[in-house]
Amino acid sequence: MPRPRFEKLSPEKRERILEAAAQEFATYGYAQASLNRILETAGISKGAAYYYFDDKADVYLTAVHHYGHTVLQAIHLDASMLTAANFWTAVADLYQQQFTAFADRPWVLGLLKSSSLSADALAADAQLVALMAEVGQLMAALLQQGQALGVVRTDLPGDLLAAMVTAVDDAHDRWLFGRATPLNSAELESAAAQISDLLRRILTP
């Protein structure tokens, strides 16, 4: 958790610090990320940084909390409104929403896919556990509705299906947002269709 002084900073300064952190972790992963580079990019001294954070892990978790909630807020999907006819179109639209929302900030998704702290450290962070639980609930609701509609397979356990979706989604995002050159709108639209079609092929009965 950031220290109280961080929350008292102006929104602009908080965003500048978190953006610098997200870009660093997205580029180098947690282990190779440099706190000094983050501070230099954000324009704050190392001494001042310790008024805001305990250490690099605190900076990382604060950035993940912030941008993780940003990604969730960009998701507009009511699984209960889906039908067999529009289910996979809605999944493609969901990816389209995410990719286009962060087209100018690919490091947001890069941060969330970056090599992170140890599993024990992540599990000890209550806010991150709550965030991941919310993501899991959204995925479970989507898969369960798909099964009820007959468009998602039922021959495998639900937790295995969720793990398969997560693994494929992670691999695709790492490939997509790890590219050296930014993607244009046509490429992002194609990528959304690509990952949704891949998931459809895996999950269709």
C-alpha cells in the first residue's frame, strides 16, 4: 500500500509516477525493473520516493492495483444478456473494447502481464487478491452463461476451462503488446477477432 502522502499528491503527479512505473515493469518485468529509472522518468528524487512508497514492490503493487481497476472499468459486458446467437460476437467486441481503449497505452496491459513478485508476495496482498477474484468472477459468469446457452463445452471442469482461457489470453497479450512497433486500429481489430476466434475453437462443444 502506498503511504498516505502519495494519496495527497495531485492526480496529475500520481498518474505520472504510476505511468512511469507501469512502463518500466511492462518493459523489463519486476525483477529487472529499476526503481531509479522509474523515479527519473517520473521526475522525483529517491529521497522523496520514500515518502510515498516502502520499496519497489510497493510501487509495483500500487501500479497493478490502479491499472487493474482501470482495465476492469473498461469492460462493459452483462453475461446474462448474451444469447447463443450473439455470444461469440460479444466476446470479440469485449476484446475490441480492451485493445482500442489501451491502444495509446499498451504498457497498461503490459504491466498486468509482466513477470511479477513471488506467488507468496502476491497472495499476501489483499487488494490484489480481491482484484483477481473480481476477474475470476467475470470469467466464471461468462463461461457459465456460455455453457447454459450451449456454446461453451461442458465436458471439462469449469476451473480447467478458466485456466485454459487465462493461459491463451496471457500468451496472446504478451505477443500482441510485446511488439516493438505500436499497432494501428486495423491491426487491433484483427487481433480482437483472432483471440476471440481462437477461444471459440477451444471452447465450442
